[in-house]
Amino acid sequence: MAYHQGIYLFCFLPFVVLVYALTPRKIRRAVLILAGYVFFWSFSRWLVVYLIGVTTLIYGIGRHMDHLKAEGKKKAKEQGAREPRTFIKKQYKSREKRTLIAGILLLLGILGYLKYCNFFVTNINHILEMSGRSVFLQPQTLLVPIGISFYTLEAVGYMADVYWGRIHAEKNWAKIALFLGFFPQIMEGPIGTWNETADALWECAPVRMENLAQGAIRIVWGMFKKIVVADRLYMIVQMIFEHYQNYHGVMILVGAVSYTLQLYMEFSGCMDIVIGSGNLFGVALPENFRQPFFSGNASEFWRRWHITLGAWLKAYVFYPVSVSGIVKKWNHFGREHAGKYLTKMGIFALTLFPVWLSNGLWHGAQWNYIFYGMYYFVILLAGEAVAPVREGILKKFNLNEKALYWRVPQILKTWVIIFTGEMFFRANGLRAGLHMFGSIFHGFELHRLWDGSLLRLGLSVPDLGITVVGILVVTVYDILKEREMLNWSKLQQMKVPSRWLLYYVLIFAVILFGAYGTGYQQVDLIYAGF
């Protein structure tokens, strides 16, 4: 029952909205929690127990940390002298920290075992084979709950926020259950924080026509990107990446660009369906994309692409590392012995490395995912290293960063970085990615783009035309959003005939041109596997 399937769009979602609308507020909460568990059950069956267990775990850890905070304050207050008060506070803070670490290690330990056990077994076996050993470890058959990478990060974020005092531990187990188990978010995110979504979910606002309209249009727009564009691009991507040895030059480039567009159309389209589903219940889920292909550098790209993952890594990996002892020691040592520039670069590297290692590992247990994380680590580190030179050029020649003569080349440069990175991300392993990268520079024949080679990748002329038109439509939409010429309020200000004409065109485009039915393979959601 994936978000783009008819059983979700025409059966499950409308039924949940109807029951939600007909019940009192307190019952609505139970309706949403139950809907989340039913949705989870449809994919992972009895593994729904894992989601319930995670909910119970962080509920207990949060309550225990709040108890320690309160008890520590009480006992410190009972002391008259300053030194005993300080000692007691440190003692209880240490207990809180141990509790937090225990919870994080348990959740990440389970996640790591389920997702990476066979990865390590395979690599250890390779090492044993190279050393001439005849005894090998046996891979395990493991069942991984759907969406585990997404709600595990939400759970870790909740515990960390309680520890840092950003929020109080929730006393109602059901509110945490709804936060982790809201069904539109379970499979692919977005990764929300407690402060972003918990209260809005628990409020259970009544169903309103404006929310229904906004949510429905957002869902249809997501379906357009998914089944009109992304699912057609899948055919090109599958042909090139599965048979990469048969292609070189511009055709490898076609594969890299096609996959990047497929991933964007599908993942952002899925987020449109998810956010639209939340809108139906009056819940504004966090946005996950903001016109990423208008980015002027890799850093800006990651502030616009999979925004909630980047925000989570910044809050719960980058920040703790930046105030850690090793960074403070390097800062002190560097200022005395290395100079301001090298000190700054050292701090940047120390804080950025765990972020991008975590990013790569989060996506899955493959070397190309780890390479993908390290690729962006190196790109961002290099960008920071040359920043003084760049700023010097801008200042010396009095160049305007926002002018087209500067902005366009920066965007094109960023495209090269993005397409290269996504090629490694999609490749069938790191070796395949390196082979494909090297193949780009052999036999680069541009005439392959118009000599019929593209038509041998699985798409007919009409399909290719629909794909191109669909990409252009999404591009125009993104341009209008980037220039702040289009949003929901401005759409509502349009004259009724014009607005409804637009709605009907979009709906019939999905119905008439969607890649489904005879001759089309149903394409699973990419990020549902992470």
C-alpha cells in the first residue's frame, strides 16, 4: 500500500479522512494512531511491534531523564554551599547522559544490525578469502521494518531534545505514538522534530474544505511527477545502469542525468503526496525540497535537497561534534601553532566528516553510498578551502554574485557535481560507479542524442515526448516558485474558471499520461528502501 498506489489514494486515505471527520477530537487521535499501525502492518506485518517498542523505549527514557533533571534540581537546592550543589548537578547530568547514550546505542545498534550486518559479513568474508581462509561467516536472513531509518532518527532526535532541555518529556505515550506513527510519514519521511509536528498532530484539527482542497491538489501534483515523469525515466535508468558495460560517453551521461531527474521527480513527488496527505488533516509537515537545481554550490544544494535529513544531521551530529572536546583542543592548538586559516579548515573537516559519513551510511549498506557521503565531504571541504580566493576575485573585479553572468556558471558547475554524485549513488556498487565515470570520457559522441540511440533505451517516441514535456512543466513550476510567483495563496487568488481549468488539466494529465496499466512496470518508491 504505497503512497502512489490506488489502494492508498482511493481506499485507505479517503476512509481514514472520513472516519477522522466523523469522530470527536479525542477519538481522532486513536484513529490516526490505528491508521499508522495498519499502514505499517500492510508492509511489515508483525514487525509493527518494533515501532511500538521504539515508542515505548523513548517514552520511558524521556520520562527517566526528566525525573533525573527534577531530582537533581531538588537535591541541589537542598544544599547550602555552592560546591556541593555543583557536584550534585554534574552527577545527575552524568546520569542523564548515560541514559541518553544507552537509548541511542540501543536504537542505532538495532538499526545497524538489521541494515549493515550482511554488509560487514560480506566484506569480512572477502578479507578471509584473500588471506586463504576456508571458514566464512554466514549471511543472515533479516526482516527490516518499513521506514526504520526515518523514525529511528525522529526517536533519537526526541531523546536528545529532552536531554538538552529543548522540550519536556511527554507524559502521554499516545502522543509519542502519533508522532512516530503518523502514517503519511512512516515510509519516506520527512524527518520531523517534536517541536515541528507533535502538537499539530495531537491537536487533531477538524477537517476543513480549504485543507482538503490544498491537500488534494498537492497529492495530484505529486502523482504527476511520480507516474508521468519519474516512472518513464526509470526505463532509461534501468537499461543503462543494469547494462552499463554496453554504454559509454554521452549515453552514460544520459543515464546519470536521467537518474537524477527520476530521483528528484519521484522523491519530491512522494513528498508532495505525503505533505498533501498531512494537509487533509490540517497538519503542515516540513518541506523536504526547495528548488534544488537552482543551487549555486554543493552546500546550497544540500540546504534545498532532502532538507529534513540535512537539518537532522546538522542538529544532532554537526552541533554536538562542533562543541566536543576534540574540536576545542584542535581550536586551541591551531590558534597557537597553525594559523587562523588552517585552524578553521581543521574545525570544518572535523565537524563535517561525521556528518557526511553518517549521510552515506544512512542511505544503506553499500560502498557506493559511503563513497557518496565522502564525495560531498571532499567537495564541501574544497569549496571552503577556496572560499578566500573566490571572495578575493569577487572583490577585486567588483563582481555581483546575484548577476546572471556569475549565477548561471555556478549553477551549471553544481549540476556537474550533482549528476556525478547521483551516478555513483545509483550504480550497482562502487566498482560499477567508477567504471561508468571512466566510460564518460571514452567515445563521447553527441550524435547519439539524435540518431535513435535514445529510442533503444525502452521508451517510444510518444513516451519520450511526454517525459520531456513533463520535465518542462515541473521546471516552469520550480522557476515560478523560485521567483515567488507561485504558491497556494496566489493560486487561490486566481479567477475561479482559470484555477479550475488548471486543476482539471493536471488531473487529466495524470489520468491520460500516467505510466501505468498494460505495457508499464509498476515502479517501487526509491526511498522506501532506505
